[in-house]
Amino acid sequence: MALLPALLLLLLPLAALAVALATVLLGLPSYDIPPGVNQPAKLRLVLAVLLGTATLGKILEKTGLCSQITFGRYVRQGRKLGVDPKLFIQDLQFNKVPVRVYQPKATSDGRRRDTYEKVCRYLSRESESVVVSVQYRLAPEHKYPAAYEDCLNATIHFMKNIERYGVDPANVIVCGDSAGGNLAAAVSQTLAGRSDLPRLRAQILIYPGLQALDFNLPSYHQNRGVPLLFRERAAFFALQYLNGHALHMQEVLEGSHIPPDMRLKYRKWVSPDNIPEKFKVRGVKPLTPTDFIAEVYETVKRFCEPNLCPLLAEDAIVHQLPESFILTCEYDVLRDDGLLYKKRLEDNGVRVTWYHLEDGFHGIISLYDYCGFSFPAGKRGLDSVVNFLKSL
């Protein structure tokens, strides 16, 4: 691994340039950059860099220097940030789970809050909140429920030791984006109704993935080739988290992994019928019935567990959830997961603040202030989270 930084400097620009040229010259017909997306040219460049990184990662893996996953994680870390004069940052362990805590140095006139998000420094500074970033174990090395358990244990530890951080017990918030949104929703459901802990003030779910029953919802087809998350990759990552591999991905995409009776049971919650019509104007592909394959179901049946797919939680749990903020993006395969959960929360009397980025795509907020790849829409989305925090 000591060779990795030098190899990165020597090879990554060449790989990224080659893929960037191919992107421009060939147009990458297998991918779709919608004209309505925020700054399509920049998104195409981001895609080129990601493809270059993936290509170089495969080369390094074949040479035995490091795995593609390790290299990808290394690149995504970006440059190490310097000291932030407005924040006190420390690395700790909450019940053996590594976390990074961001605390504003200036005391706020209002009450502090706790939240979780990738752009922790910005959220902590702008909302004057204590932010705890949970460094949960990652798939495929650590399968479900490792990440969920880490987030739950870290949250409980923090809530039991909250006085150390000057946080009001009545103002604790869980937050996450993408897979982190899934984890935040699952933790919020688990803590609902617990009398031995403070009640969560709110949950913030940023383009969350909340189910793995139906990869044929309108947004999955409308945005199947839109970066940064393609339809096939959504199923791939769900399987990696569950099983540590992506066997039977095609069957899962086709819907052969869920028994007919179970699909009928959950249809009241997971159905295109629950998606507002305005989100279907770009066309909806009719679902072609597929035969149920019992052998596949046996390998993925835990997809029906709410801790893995929070959209499937019973009404008795959803009814107890705290005030919620949900952010969705128009050009995101996970858009409909967020819309369906919004409806479930509202149907159960939970107050929901919804912010929809009409020109947004999956992962846009995580690109904020990242190597020059920021998007105005991402900043708008991030500020909407800050505004929600300040309103509580």
C-alpha cells in the first residue's frame, strides 16, 4: 500500500484522460446525461473521472498491488483537510465503533443538535450543531447487519453520554444520505417507542435507498443510466450489503426474488400507484411479469426485514417516528424510494418536510466542495438541510 500514492499520481491522470476523451468522442451511449440535469458537462466529467478510477483500480487489482475496492475508497477520500478554526474535531470510539465528532467552538444562542452527514464540517458550522460521523463497517467485507449495528450502537452510546457534548437530549437528530439514509431510517425505527432513551427530534434522509423488492419503479427505469448511481449498481450494492456478493443480480432486477404473496402484501407500500403522476411524465416501462424463483428468494429473503429495507416497517412503527426531512432528486433511481416513504410517513401522521431537486442527481450533495466538482443544485440541497436544522 505504500506504493499507492505514487501510483495514483502517475497513472490516474492518464486513465482519467483516456476515459474523458472516450466519453466526449464516443458519447458513452450506455449512459444517460439528461439535458435537465444541473451542469450536464460537469457531470460528464465527474463520470469520466469515476470510470478512470474504476479502470485503474481493476489494473491495480490484476497486478496484485491492491483491490479495486480499496483503491476506490482511497481516491474518494480526497485530500486531507486542514484545521477548521471554527470547529473542534476529535476521533473517538462509541461502544467500540469509531466516530468523528465535530463541535462548533463558538457557543450557539440556541440549542445544539446532533446529526450525521458526509459534509460534516459544513453542517456543523452553518447549523451550529454537534455532528457525529459514524465510521461504520463497510460491505462487502462486512455484511448486513454490521453497518446497521454500528450506527445503532454509536447512536445509543451518544444518547446515553450526551451531557459530555453540551447537547440538549431533546434535540438529537439522525441523518444520512444514500446508504446512510437507509441506516438513519432503520436506526430511527429501532429507537421509536424506547422509553429508556430520549426521543429523537427528527430524521433527515437524503436520497435514501429504502427497499430492494422492486427495481422497476418509475425512477429506476427513467434514470437507469444516469450517474452517479445506475439501476444495475443499485441492485449490485444492495446484494453486496446483504450477502457480500452480487450473485442473482439479474433475477433481482427482474423481480424474480420475491414470492407473489409477499409482493401482494407489500404492494400497498411499494407500488407505482403511490407515485404522483407528475413523476411519470418521462415514461414508465410496464412491468413484465416474471416467474418466482424460490432458490433466489432463499438467498435474499432478508430483504424483507425492515432493518434492511425500512420502507417495509409496519404502520405501528412508522406512526411513532419523529418529524422527518426527505430530500429527493429528479434524476435519481432512488427518487421513488423517498417519495414512497414520504407518503407512508404522512399517511401515519408524521410531519414531513420534503425538498426535491428538479435538476439533481444521486450523490450530488456528496460532491460539495470536492476537488472542484461542486454543483449549484447540491449546494441548494445542502442548505435546505441546514435550514431544516435551524427551524427545529
